[in-house]
Amino acid sequence: MKTSIVTLAALTAISLALPASGAPLSKDQQGCVNAMQKDGAAVAKAHAKQLATCVKDAQKGTITDLGACLEADSDELVTKAIDKSTADATKFCGAAPAVFGVAAAFDLTTSEAAVVHARGLATDLLTETATVPGDKAGNKCQSTGVTKAQSLVKSYLKSFTKCVRDAIKNGATDGAALIPCTAPDMTKPDAALSAAVGKACEGVVSATALPGLCSGLSGTALTDCITSRAKCRACRTAATNGGLDADCDLVDDAANNDSCTFVVSLSGEAFKFNGAQEVIPGAYIWVLEHPEMNLVTGADGHFQFDALEEGSEATLVLEHPDYHPIQTGTIRLGALGAERVTFQAVTWDVFDALAGILGVVPDEANKCQMVTTVTRVGKSMYDPGAHGEVAATVAVDPPLPEENGPIYFSSDVIPITSLTRTSDDGGALYIQVPPGEYVWTAHKGLSVFTLVKMKCRVGLLVDASPPWGLQKH
């Protein structure tokens, strides 16, 4: 990844201007969104079957550790569904990646969310125990509760997928237009779950059969509890798959009570931009969306922020007297949070030298500069040497005039205006950018690259550094 060419502006004077809604998705982009949503639902369905098998085996006594089975790596059916999601990402999202309605990492985030929340629903209801083998009534209640909860998720995701398909077909122009899809009409699936669980669990001690979050409940209270957990996990799966800023806390029980909030972490390292993996101690790092979250890096340059929420956005800012103030790309946190988020901070001397090479006087009072790296599969800042994907091109949405870029970096890590695609360095730069939100895409045949969102703020270098830049899958 490369550097940028801006000068320092007082952070108190920085502002963020949000652009108007974008354009409707093209037919090819719609195909990308539809395929990823459908595949995410298929992964969740396949994993639900795997988890149901775990429960049955525990009831039969063929396994003694239900928790280990629930946490086990995916079986053949799940692997097949995940592989199809990966193939469809290449088929439908490579040449024409959608800029909204999908997760930034397409199939990677989709599969992650589907597995995490299918598994999470099972553990919500069961914890890590099972009924005693031979307890027919308890086992029936348990199996019915788990399978009907997963069936409700299946119905929810099917309705969500159809709603998204219809919305983008009818001209939706941004993710906000898709958020109503996270609250589908679940009247019939709710009734089916209530009838089946109510019958199967009548007279059963739920603390034994379903010892998780619904333990001790019976009748309507029990079925309402199971329904709420299923809706919560389904909503979170759908919203994460779609990269949507949806409040699932209002979907599970219609109350703003944090009943559908999942806490995740974000961690990584602050590196100096010198190709030597040299870390930066004593850097002040804070979360743009949560300024109260801040820290100073130690000798190892490491940072970690906990208590962030899945589905929320996180943008980090680094300040240090020896380096130009720098900001990461904006990450919408997935089901597993985010690890190995990196900075490539440039010293003032390097910043000035690069500005001189381009012959630019940065407009520190009104503009930002944006840079990222188009990165080869499996490569990141943690690997020595060049890690760029050769011969790729980049674009941003909303588009910028030609004079803003993109400017690509040579193999010698020099920005050269005559280059038309990436070198093995992978760096790409836009200069003198008006404040606002931008989505970067990379293009090379049918290759699939993670999308990158940047919040351009005046006077800042915004740098999405590997592996959270335009990472090839």
C-alpha cells in the first residue's frame, strides 16, 4: 500500500459531507446481490442441518460433547454450500461488483455470518448440554425447538432475499432502501413454530430440554423466546450479508432493549511506511464513530478495541507528531469482528517528497487524499516484499474527475501519472478529493476483490491498508 499527499489540518475543523443517493444497480450488479443473498441463506440452511445432526447424536449418546460438535468445522454439506458461494462471487460479482446490498468481502463475509449465527442460535437454546439419552419427551421438545427455530430463520432469509431482489429491480439506489427488507412479515412462520413447539414441549421441563436463554419458560413465553432468538439471528445474518445498517434489536421483539446486539473486537498494528514492517509505538489511535474509544500503542504497535457492535462501522484515526495524520478505510464489522487492521503511516518528509513528485500543493483546508492497495490473494502488511495484484484497475463511487486519479504506484513505490493499472506494488491513489463517502472497487477479469469504503475528511490521508484494502479473494 502507498502513501498520500496531504498536509495537516486541525482535526477540530474536519467535516464529513455525505453524498446524495447513488444510481440504481445495473442488471449485472443486481445478479451479484441476488446470488450472494441466496447463497448466504443456503449456507445457513446447510449448517442448520449439521447442527441438528449434532443434537440427535447427543440424544442417542453417540457423542458426549455437544458443545464440541456444535463448534466443529463445517461438514461436507456446509463446505459444498460455501464453495458454491465462492464460485458465484466470481461468476456474478467479479466483472461488475455491486456497491451496495452486499457485504464488502462478498462470499467471505456471507459464509462467516451464516455459520456464526446458525451455530449461535443452537447455542442460544442449548448452551453446551443435551437431554439425557432415553428421555423421549425431552428429546422431542429439544429437537423441535432447535429445528423449528432454524426453519424460521430459513423462512426469514427467503423473504429477505425476495424483498431485496424486488427492491433493487425496482430501482433502489442505496442500502438504506433495503433496510425495510430486514423486517419481513413472519406471521405464518411464527404460528408454525408456536404450534409445533407448544405441542412438543407441553409438560416438559424446559430447563432440561432447552437450558439456554429460554430455560425455565413454558407455553407462550417459551415459544415467544425461541421465536425472538430466531428472528434476531436471522436479521443479523441478513443485515451482515447485505452490509446494511439495520437495527435488529427492533426486529426480534419490537423493543429497543439490546436483546439483539452482538459484541465484537477490532485489532491490528500501526506500521511505519518503509517496507520494513517497523511498528509505531506511542501513537494515539481512536475510533471515528466512537471518539471515547481511544488508546496509545505500546512498543509492539498493537491496538485492540472491544465492545464494538457487529454490523456497525468502525474507522480508525492515528495521530503522532512524527507522522501525517492518517485514517483507515471504514469497516462494517462482521460476525467475527476484524483482525489485522493496519496503518501505513508516512513521516512528514516522505509526505512532502511524494507531494513534490506529483507536483501537487495539497488543499489541506478543503480536500482529503485517498489511497489503498490492490492486494494479491493471501498477502498483507504482515508479509515482506511487494504484495500487490498486477494489472488491476480501480474506480470509486461516486466517480471523480480524471484529474483526481487514479494514480498508480510503480514497483519502486513511486506514484506515476502515466500508469494505467497496478504494478506489483498494488498502490492506487486519488488526490484532492472533496469530502464525502466513497466506495472503491478493483477490476481484473472475473477476479473478486473486497470493496473498500472511505470517509474522506479534509486534511486527512485516508489509507485502506492490506489486508483491509482491495484484497483479492
